[in-house]
Amino acid sequence: MKKNLSLGIDTSNYKTSAAVVDASGEILFNHQQLLQVKRGERGLRQSEALFQHVQNMPPVLERLFEDDSLRQRIGAVSVSSRPRPVDGSYMPVFTAGLGYGRAVAAALGVPLYEYSHQEGHIEAIRHYSDLKDVNPIICFHFSGGTTEALLVDENRFEIVGGSRDLAYGQVLDRIGVALGLDFPCGEAMDKIAMASQGHPRIFTRIKVTDGYVNLSGIETQGQRLLREYPQTMLLDDLFETLSRSIMEMTLQLSLKYDIQNFIYAGGVSCSQYMRQFLTENLYRDLNIVFGKSELSSDNAIGMALLGGKHLWH
């Protein structure tokens, strides 16, 4: 039996994921399990997240290997072994996926490939888009702890913009928890913002300089204002203010690098509010790509696709 399937494993800060894809990009297995965060908490310590990954992964792999037709055709295993594709990038949570990946690859007698969590995010969107073979492009990675713009040219990644302090996801989660929402808060906040019928200007405009922002100020402002305005009104203007800063970053980087092709990846890019705002304000000038929500949030599909390149090409 030909071993032409690729297994991807990802153990991020807040989700345990495994996926299997074939050479056409068809997703044959896809499991994503959120880690449990206590109500009122703004995240997990690395030790807590690592423990949950160790508990979550065995039943996921058992479910996968119940299907002999999949197990026997796996020809490569790929794991996210670090957060970003730069020297010194490290988080303990990724050692869980790396450990299970090494064991599975050894048991199946197939090669193991290591990539970064960030590369997996980008590949999950890019592979299914019209930018699959376009270079160079700029990819934004918006997640709970990361806000970066990366100039991608073939396999070269260069950080060219983003946030110099807090990530967009951190701003949303900190304000959301203060409002009494469950962590992670982005999806619930997005629905509330989308339900608004209009709002006054509440937040100060975020200054964008050469593709970079600082977000600690808007988080502080949000914490101060959350009891002065109705929740729907507050979140409507918060999302518009954040979305406008992303638009300005995009336009500045497009001019600086003469690039018209942009990908938005990561959990924050699942926001329907942000997608609608950016699409309405950028579509005439630029080619902007959002993936399906299940591909934008943390998943192992991008990992599987990256490892599959060794099999299929």
C-alpha cells in the first residue's frame, strides 16, 4: 500500500490538534481540542498546558489509528516544535507534540519533520488559496500571543511589521475576561460587536508607524471604559479601532514593499467583524485572503501539508 498521507501534530498554548491530509489537500482526519481554562483566568501556565496536551493526545491518536486505511498509508509525520521559524524560538508546550510525533514516526517507520507553529498557520490558509504558488507575499499572523507581519518569499520569513508589545488576541482576552466572558473571549466578543447597531467614537485611534503598532494603550483604555458604556457599543468600537489599525498596517506595508497579496492567519483573523471591515475597505486595491475559520484558528492541517511536500514533490 502506497504511503502517501501526511500526519500533522500541533500542541499550541490552547489547543491539541492532529490532522491527516492527502496529496490533493483533502483533509481525511482533523481533531482540534481546546485546553481547559478556569473561569476568570486569562490563560494557562505553560506547565498546565503541557500537562493537558499529554493527557489529550493519546485518545486522539487511538481514534486516528482505529482506521487501518489511514494508518497504513501515513508516509510522514510533521510537528510544530517551536512557535516561530527563528533561532531561539521555544515554548514548553511544543515539546508534547514533538515527543508524540517522534514516537509515532518511529513506530510507523516514517520520517519526522519539524516546523514552527507560525509556518503551520500560514500554510493552512495559503495552500487552499490563489496565493499558493505566489511569491513574495505578506502574511499576518494574529493569535492569542502573536501579532506579526511576515514577508514570505519561498521558504524565507522576515518580520516586517506587527505589534511591539501586546498581541491583538491579548487585548481582546484581557478586556473580555474583565467583562465576565469565558477565556478565550474573541469569538463571543466578535458576535457581540457584530450585533451592534452603531456606536460613538470611544477608543483613541491606534497609531501605526512603518507597519508597527503598540496595543497596551488601548487595552488600558478598555479596562477603564468597560463600565461606562454598554457592552455592545464598547465592543463595536473596539473591533473597529483594531480593524482600522490592521488596515493601516496593511496599506503601509503594501507601499513599502510594493506587494499587493496579503494573507491573514491565526485565531484573531476568524473575526467576522474584522473580515468584513477589511474586505470592504481593502478589496479595491489589494488581494487579501482569509481562510475558513477552522483553518485560521489553531490546527494541525498546515503541519500535515508542510510535511506532505516531502512526500508529494
